[in-house]
Amino acid sequence: MFLLFQYLQNFSELLYPKLCGGCGNHLYENEEVVCVYCRASLPLSGECDFENNASEKLFWGKVSITAAASFLFFQKKSSTQHLLHQLKYQQKENIGEWLGEQFAYSLQSKGRFAAVEIIIPIPLHPSRIKFRGYNQCDAIARGMASVLLIPIVNGVLIRSVATQSQTKKNRFQRFENMESVFSLAQTSAIKGKNILLLDDVLTTGATLVSAAQVLQQAGSNKLFVGAIAKA
């Protein structure tokens, strides 16, 4: 029976080979999602370990947060960009879950995020969900929740305005574009809670600032911010 299972598994991998999400090469039998080489070469930010890092400075004077950290640095044509592109546009949600797990392990290293009680992934507008089919931040959150053993709260923070893409906007335009785009469906789930607000890429912080302001106005307690990559 075991030999038959092994044969079927090997045959399946011939038809649908497991490829590294970072470089696209075949994964070895003991590798999952990302190969050993790509894991070792990920541009870790180190921000999980220290205060007043580059991500935290983006929020100074805009919104009060307890701590912020990005897991990786975003570099064009890098494995980080390739991983996030596959997650965001090619429905490779397993990549998001894996990235979330690795990020969560890093957050545990110094305990700066130990007070977090719930995870809220930045929501997409319903029209974007309909077009893409899923929210990439939900996949990241699932990976983090599996390690941190805390719940994900969806459906409370609502993206009520369908904004234009931020990609080609300058810093001022990004903040202007994100004004009043979030609302809350109800407040009881977040009132008095220590929240990790989660996004995939942190650039100017405009999206996260807008969401954080709504949560604080509704009575959340401590706010933590996390992103997979800092651009």
C-alpha cells in the first residue's frame, strides 16, 4: 500500500511538479513552498527585534501605535517580489500562509508583539474581491494565526470605498487617496482589544494609518502594525 501511495505521489509530481515560490526551481522532497536557497537569501529586515525602526517611523505624528515591523525588505526583481506577485495575482495562497508563519516566528523572537489578542487583515473592497477572488492578506493572517494561536477577526473593518491603485501615486496622493475609505460593521469585537493590523506591503503607511484611525476611534486598546515587506 505504501509503495502504491509513493508511486501515485511521484506520478502526480511529474504532472504537477512542486516549484519554489521564490525562484521557480523544483522543490526537493523535504522542501515546502520555498527552497532552502531562497529561504536563506530572503532580505530579512530585522525590524521585529528593535524599536524605532523604519516601519514605526512612518506612523510618527499620524497615529499612535505600540509597535510596528515589516518582515522583509521589498526589492524589485527579488525573491520577495516574486513571492508577493504570485500570492497577489496568481492565487498562490499557500505562499501567503508560509510567509505569515515565518513572520510570526520572527515576531515571537523578542516578545514586542506578545500583547496582541486578535489579527485584523487589511480588507479589500468587495469589487476587488469579486475580481481577484480572495484577499491575499487573509492568507498571510492564517499563517500568522496558526503560529501565534490568536484569532483572525474579519468582517468588522470594512473597506467601504473602492480606491484607485496606489502604485503610481506620490506620498501626498497616497494619503489623500486613503482618506475615509474604512468603516466598521460593529465595534464590540475590537473594543478594548490589542490588535495586530496586517498588510502585505508597507510603502508610505497611508492604508494602515487610515485603518488604524478608524479602529482607535472605535475604542481599540493597543495597536500593532505588521507587513510582510517594507518598500
